Amino acid sequence: MSNPFQHLAEPLDPAQQDKKFYNLNKLSDSRYARLPFSIRVLLEAAVRNCDEFLVKKQDVENILNWKLTQHDNVEVPFRPARVILQDFTGVPAVVDFAAMRDAVKRLEGDPQSINPVCPVDLVIDHSIQVDFNRRSDSLQKNQDLEFERNRERFEFLKWGSQAFQNMRIIPPGSGIIHQVNLEYLARVVFEQDGYYYPDSLVGTDSHTTMIDGLGVLGWGVGGIEAEAVMLGQPISMVLPEVIGYKLMGNPHPLITSTDIVLTVTKHLRQVGVVGKFVEFFGPGVAQLSIADRATIANMCPEYGATAAFFPVDLVSVQYLQQTGRAEDKVQYIQKYLEAVGLFRDFNNTTQDPDFTQVVELDLSTVVACCSGPKRPQDKVAVSEMKTDFENCLGTKQGFKGFQIPQGHHSDKVKFSYNNAEYELSHGSVVIAAITSCTNTSNPSVMLGAGLLAKKAVEAGLSVKPYIKTSLSPGSGVVTFYLKDSGVLPFLSKLGFDVVGYGCMTCIGNSGPLPDPVVEAITQGDLVAVGVLSGNRNFEGRVHPNTRANYLASPPLVIAYAIAGTIKIDFEKDPLGVNAEGKEIYLRDIWPTRDEIQAVERQYVIPGMFKEVYEKIEKVNESWNNLKAPTDQLYPWDTKSTYIKSPPFFDNLTMELQSPKSITDAYVLLNLGDSVTTDHISPAGNIARNSPAARYLVNRGLTPREFNSYGSRRGNDAVMARGTFANIRLFNKFINKQSPLTIYFPSNETLDIFDAAERYQNEGHNLILLTGKEYGSGSSRDWAAKGPFLQGIKAVLAESYERIHRSNLVGMGIIPLQYLPGESAEALGLSGRERYTIIIPEDLRPGMNVEIKLDTGKSFDAIMRFDTDVELTYYRNGGILNYMIRKMANAS
């Protein structure tokens, strides 16, 4: 069917009649001009894709009337221009695509119908680990080991790039997905099929929002939802409220973008922005570089919003020029965005649109800060870090407590390392990592760290050799300007050698600590500390032996590494004493903003971006030499422990089964608040005494060959066994942190997978009880796939993080939510009851359902299928089942 809005299409340049755009200004003189800029992007996508089938004229009208409809739970479709993946989430996506081709063939359809219809970029950045550090060859050794461990996964991805259209692989060693997206992949404006239109995307990584800092609307989704988008299915979303975040004033010269984003994160968590867009405006935005804006947008998942949008302005255009984008493209990007009303002047208040709510931040009030010890939103001023940590030691176990008895707060443990004697205590820093897309994409903080390192070395300071230091830049460009500016040798002298180009410590790929350090921590039951320039510090994520982890700017990471402890007041306490006995304070070596900007202007230049990215897809010889199968249907190897055909579609038929009530379900786990996807499906090392380890050993592997859970997401047998295997998971049935639960029929304490397997073998249904913010953190689809394979039919929570609820829906697991003001505690639920969830035939979005207990008690809960499309997915047993049936029917 033809587009009913075709009359809006007109040439951008009268001299080029074949290149058009949809002029949205013609839709309405007043409504369009008052829309938030982020909603204008949704509107353009609806207009351009309107076909009266998947996208209707009424959808366009609903978006145009956003001011009236934003509170009404109006469902609208959104078809992003492209999809971006990283390898931890990309491997299971390609596994699903391969299995879907097999399923379509079994249903007598065309397997080739399973193929991306939009551009898909997959960046391999999650596999490399910090196995080697503090040596000049760390980078090469870590990359060699990465290929040794992951060759089979990489061969599989290479097969995928050849077997599927529109799929491009950015090889390992290139950088971190979001920085590569910012510096290279982002189009900002597409010119395709004779039309200009805004770049937009979804990604299978929650920090996809980083690209919002460049004015490209994007956010993280679950892998299964991304797969549907790749196959042409629009995202069905409730038209969001938009919080206008007004930035004013200028930050203090010693404040970094990290300090700003940690302040924003805490503020917006307090405001409450889950499921909403945040759009930044005000004169303070004009003071921020694109790298600063990207840092703020990057941590959008930590403050809970769906997107964190900075509209395109002149600073954005200058960034495109700085990063080596072609001048003709930069010109038509600006011309198009101006013509369609998507170009901003943050100093012009007449351009300020309507917002649902406006909140403000005066940048001059921001102070130097960190976040921790267990959550990104728990901001602590640097001046209060020492006191805050000491308070956390004795506080009851929780987000701000370790419950160390008062008499043990001063415990110390001596140990030997490299023929020298050292001492650890509570608060000792054992990991210091400059890592993560959040900060390594920002030249100001990276050069600031380099200049601080230079001054520290020149002042005679050093870092203790047992502290695991590392530098993992987000792209090769970072190494270029650190090297050219002369600061890289000083970073190396402090132990911050380049160890790899990838996420590394930020996602738990921190590698092993020295054995004597681990033994000392264990012997003294010490609260050891990791300090990283990352975006997440959930329990058990960074390293099993660092119970406290703080997010900090790269310069502060170095400062705490030199100090060797978090228990320092930088104003009063010296960082160290040099060989002459002089006390050196942080203020003595902290670089000024003028110093940093002078170096940045001289060394961060377009030529280095062009040099790095011209060869990015061909420079890795190990990748170039990989041999991959050429079949269009993947030849599964039944002996593989990395790549396995998943069981999701084994019994799929074209006929739909009516939803049934869940009867007499046991509760597998009774959990509390802020259970993260790291708790549900850990990405780090596989413990030697875990069900996953036993599975791998039974297949002939040694512990050295286990690799990580993240690397084995292409094997459902490993991932099901790894579900809820995080050692920091707190299960109320056990009343301690442990990956164990009670199997109620016999009252045995078992590994969670073993209990779930036994329940399934005996034909019992399972549910989960949990608290607020269930599923916060990474957008990993295995946090829904794993529970599905363990037999969990429903989750009953006080609230959900957006992406995880969507993933549960995508796997056919029912997300139930207590009525306002109710909880397990308020209802007197112990979790030892058996639950029957009544599923009526007439299902409606957001309806209440009755839950009956075997005790005779009953109560209602909200069934969090928020749209009619989500109910369609549920009736099909999940979104991928729906897509397979759709593709088989079409062919």
C-alpha cells in the first residue's frame, strides 16, 4: 500500500529532485513546533513508514498529539533505522537466527526469509579479559588469549556476517561498541532510497543510549526484541512522557564530565524517570562537548530512563567534522535537520518545546564525586568518601552496608608479593581500571588522567605493584592522542598500560588478582575495593573479591591507585611521600581545565579518526584468517560447548495454544529489591563448584578452559545452569548471599539450577517473588531466556526495569506486578505457599488477575502486558515464535 503521507515529500535541494525528505512542518503549524525533539524523531519514523498495516495514520496523529496523549498509555509503533549488537548479546541473536531458519524450513517456509531487513552492526568488544597487565606486551598477550578462547564463537559470527544480508562485523581489537558507534558508525542522517531521514537505532546493550549525546535517538532493548526489529517488526511502545532536563551555568574548572553524570544519575533516580524519555536543554548544554553529552547519555540506564536525548546543534556538527566525517555529508546533515525542525540552538529559548515536567541542574553546583559501593546511583562526594566508607563497614548488609563487626574495622593482613612485604585492610584498593565506554570516549578526562599521571611520576609517586591497574581505551583513536601528546609513557610507569580495546573490567572481565592478594582478602574477610571509570558497580560484577566498587573519573582512578586505599581525605591527607620525603597532595598534581583543553585542541584531530577507521574492518589479521562455514543453514556441531542449537523452537507448530492458568506453582526464589540482570545471568567467571562447571567438566573441559558465562551465551545448556549463579544473589529462603535455594518437596538446600531441574522433572510450575526494580542493569536477554529454561512461568515484582520486563514478555514469561502499596511483606507472603494464577480468556493490556494461594488467601496483581502487541507475543509463546509463524506464513 502506498504511503498516505507521500504529499509531504519534497526535495531538500531544488537542484536535486531525486533526493527528498518528509517535511513534517506541513503536518501542523503549532503542534509539531511544540513537540520535544525526541518525539519529533518518532513522528518522522511513523510518517515515513506509514503503510496502514504495521504503521497507521492514527499512530501519526497520536504522536502529533503527544501533549494530550502522553499520559494515556497510547501504544505507538517505532521502526528504527538500524540495529547495533555486541558479541555477548550478538552471539545468541545469531544463534536464534540460525535456529529460526531451521524452524521455518521445518514448517515448510523459506529459510532465507530469516534475514535482517535493516543495517545491523555487530562490534566484538566483550570477549577480551585483563589476563595480563603492567607489562609492555599486555595488549598482544590478551588479544592472543582472546582468540585462543573464542575462536569458535568468532568463526560462528563470521559465518553469520556471510550468511545474512545487511550484517557487518567490526572485528575484535577495534574498540567498544558505543564509542565506535559515536566516532564511526553513526550516520546522524541517512540518505537512502532517495530520501533523507534521521538516524535512529536500538541496540542489544543497555548503554546504546550513549549515541543520544550526538542527537541520534537510540536505546537498549533485549536481544529477542532486536531480532524482531531486524526482521522488519516495529517496536511497539507506549508513547513516553518526556522530562525536560534544563542545564544552566558552567561547571567548576576542576570538575569532570564523570562528576556531572554521577550527579545527574542520582538526581534523576530521585525524580523517577523509568520508562520515560529525558531531553536535555538550556544554555548549560551549549557548554558541554559531544563527549560530555555522550557520557551523560551513556548512563541513562543507571538513572532508569529509556532515552537521554541531546538534539543536534552546531557543536554536534563540529564533532562530525572533528571525527573525520565527509564534508558533503556534514553539509546535508545540517541542511536536512534545519529543514525538518530537528536542529537546536540551546541559547534560543523560543525553541524550547513542551515537556511533561522540567527539572533543573546548575552545573556550577556539581562537586567532585564517586558512586558506590554497590550501585551507580549512590553518589558520594570525594570529600566524604573516607567517612562514607567507614560508615558502610558497620552498617547492616545492604546497598550501603557490609555488616563488619565494630571490633574488626581496623583488621589488617600482611602478605608477600614479588619478594616484598605489604599489608591489606578494609578499603584497600586492589583493582584500579580506566575502562568503559562511559569515560574512555571522552578526550578531556582521558587526557586529564594522562596529565595527572605525568605530574605524579615527575613528583616521585608510584602505585603499589600488587594493585591490578589497567587501561582499556574505547577505540584506537584514544591510544593515538595519548601517545602523540606524550602522556602514555607516564601512564605506563604507574601501571596503566594498554591491555586491550574492549569493555574488560567494566563488565567483569577483570581477570585474576594475584594469589597472595586473594588469600589475604579471604583470610581477613576484608572489604577490598575496586575503583573503575565504568558505569556499573553491582555486587559480584567487577570481581568476586572486591566487595566494594566505586565509579570514578579516570583521573580519580589513578589518584586512588596511588593512595592505595579508599580511606583518604584528599584535602587533608597526602597521596604519598616522594623519595625526598616531601608529602604530595592531589591538588599538587591535578591538571586544570585550560591545560587539558590546550592539549586536546592540539592532538585530537580529524586525521587520526580517519586513519583508525579507514582500516577498522580489515586490520585484524587473526580475524581475516578465520575460516567459517559457507552454508546458509548453520551446520551445528553437537560436541560444541560454545554454539548449540537452542530448544526454544523444537516443538513449534503453526497452531496457537490458548493461554492457560498457572496452577499450584512453587516459588523458586524469594528475592529483594534491585535484583540486577548480573544477579540473574552473570557474565563473569564460571565458579568451579557450579552446575555450569560440572556440565563443562563432564564434556572434557578443564577449569582453565571454562572461559566466562558471557562468552558461552551461544550454548543454552551452560546458560540455563548459570542462571541465578551469582555468588552475591541474596535469596530470602537461604537468608544469605549464595546461589542456592530450598527445594520444598524435600526441604533440601540445592544449587538453584538443580532445584529448578528437579521441579521440572516432576511436572511442577515455578514462579519468582521479588521487590522493586527487578531486572535493572544490562539488557541481556539470557536474564529472561535462562529463567524460561528453568521452568519459570511468571515473576511477581513490585516494579520492573524497562528492558527486562520487555525481555520477559519476549520469552512468554508473565510479568506480574503488585498493586500500588502492596508487596510480599505487606501481603504476608513467605514464598513457601503454592500459587495459582488465573489467566482469563479475555486478556487486555494492564489488566488485573487473581492469584490464589494454597493457604486459602487470594489477592490481585497487575499483568504487565502493556500493549496489545505484547499480548499477541504472549499468545504465541514469545516474540520469536510469533516471527517464525509470520515468516513461514509469508513464504
